[in-house]
Amino acid sequence: MAGGENAVIHTIEHFLATVQGLGVTNLQVEMDSEEMPILDGSAAPFCELFKKAGILLQKGSVDPLRVTEPIELNFGETVLKAEPAEGLYLEVTTSFPYPGLENQKKTFRLPEQSFEDELARARTFCFEEEVEQLRRQGLIKGGHLDCAIVLGKVGILNGPFRYEDEIVRHKTLDLLGDLTLLNRPLWAKVTVKKAGHRYHVELAKAILRQSGKGNRKIKPALKEGAMLDITEIQKILPHRYPFLLVDRILELEPNKRVVAIKNVTMNEPFFQGHFPDNPIMPGVLVIEAMAQASGGALLTENGSKGKGLYLAGIENARFRRPIRPGDQIRFEVDVILRRSNIAKVRGKAFVDGQLAVEAEITSAIVDRTSGEGEK
């Protein structure tokens, strides 16, 4: 498709997983849309198209990208590792609060194992409440039960599963597709726990940095020892129990960007009334937590001591999936405007790599005296 370097293509992971899974290293793709077709939600249709077209063996070879030293990224419960290995070895662990999905694990090795047999038929999935929320927002009007697994509280709504562990197999397929962004076959043992697309991309960036092919200006995720824990956060924010809604800061660039996490537990006081039989974190508190996270970027430079934030405006807020006990929220907040006493940020909240909430927040930066300045 036209667009050159500025073109953006969505939902390519199933196609890219097929490319790597079948060992294709020389390919030109033309598209007339911004999105790859979802088909049946798996990579199997792409496999069939490649087999029908045929794959030619060409002269020459592509040297693999080797991980030479262990790499580890920690995002709370989400952990990603890459270690030296011969060939590509994937080990994926998932856990969802649904019957039979609490803990699943899949290992897969290329080229020894067959991508077509082991991963290709595993379909993408979503949860019933997510579908209902998207429909209320007027989205997925063309969606149907033939392009994804839909999971409800009592199990799969459009069964049966193609594999007993289809969920973790699809997560492994997604990982394989995301690693194809490296643009070379990867030789490494890759271990991921409770990860998703955005975390896979962070791992790919870290691998490129190690190889010397990445953008050195992009800062890696801070190692655990460099994170801001709750004690350090309390030095920045005035909030205290039960209204301090940020547990840890993972990345921080003053006046530019902050990445933070909030662990949601059943002990949160708001679950007593919201709602006793169906605990969901109130959307306004997710926005509040996002605004608190922004304080990490806005209140850490010299001259910010004694300052606080007043909410001044919220725009373009979207709530895309509910947040429940057991979830870990990852806030990614970018500063888009900073004046002397006014700041505007764009924030996104992710759960298991899926976008849950997004909004633009404007805050006034004020002197914090006698409790003033708290949001």
C-alpha cells in the first residue's frame, strides 16, 4: 500500500508468525488496507495460502540474530527473558481468572517442531464482557463468532476448542509473530509469563539494542533495582491509603513519559460497593490512578518539591474492558504539553497487554500546602 515509511499496518502478528513458522525469509507483501484480515482468528488460513502459492528455496542464507547474553525485563507479574540458544525455543505461561485457564504453559521449538501442527490453528480470544462493552460503544459491528474464541464465566461460548490448551498456544503464536519484527530469524530461548503484544515489542527492542542494531536513544525498561517503589512514590505524591493508586514506577523520563503499575486486589475498599457480586474497578478511579502516575513525570524535576496536581480536564476518555481483582494495570503516560503551571498528558492503561482505558488529562501544577494540590 502507499505510504512509505509512514504507513501503519495493524493486526499483522498472525501473518508474521506464519512467515517465521514456515521459514520464509524473502517476501514482498502488498496491501490495500491498514489492517490484515482476521480470517478465522488463527494463522491456519495463511498457512494454506503459502502452501498453495509454494515456497521456493533460494541460493544464499540469512544469518540468524543471536542473543549473546541473558536479557530480562520485569513488569510486575509480567516477566520476559531471552537467553542464548541454538535455534528458537519459546516457553510461554498464561493465567486468566476463568475455569481451566488459571495456569497454562506451552513450549515450542523451531525448526524441530511443526508450526502448522502445533500453533497455526490456535485462534485469538476475547472475553464475553469485553464484547458486550465494545458493542455498547458501537464498535465491532462486523464481528462474529467465527473469527475468535469468546470466553464467558462458564467457559467457551462458541466451542469446542481446537486444542485443549488453545489459549496458551495462541499466545505462543502471537509471540512468534511479534519477534518477526526483528527482521531476521532469532536464535534464543525466549521465556515469557503473562505477557502480550506490547511486552513482546519491548523484548524485541531490548534484543536489538544488545545486538547493536536498535535505537540506543530508546531507554530500556528499568531493572528492578532501579524502579521507584512505594516509598519513593510517596515522596512524590501526596496521596495515602486508601487513595494512593500507584504501586510502582517502571520507567521515568521527567516531563516526557512514565510507566507505572497498579496491582488490583479484592481488598480494595471500593469493591465493597462496586459491585458486591460483580467486582469491577470504577472507571473514574482508573483515570485517577492514571493522573497520579502522571505525577511521576511532572513532579520529579528540580523545583517540583512541594508541588501537587489539580485535575483541570479530562478528554477523549474511552473504557474498553473492565478491570477486576487479580488484574495488574500498566499505565503508559506521555506528556504532550507542559507550561509553567499547566500540563496535559495522554495516558493508556493496559491489562495483559490489552488496552483497557485511555484518556487525555489536563492538570494544574500548584503549591502543595495544607493538603492542597491533591487530585
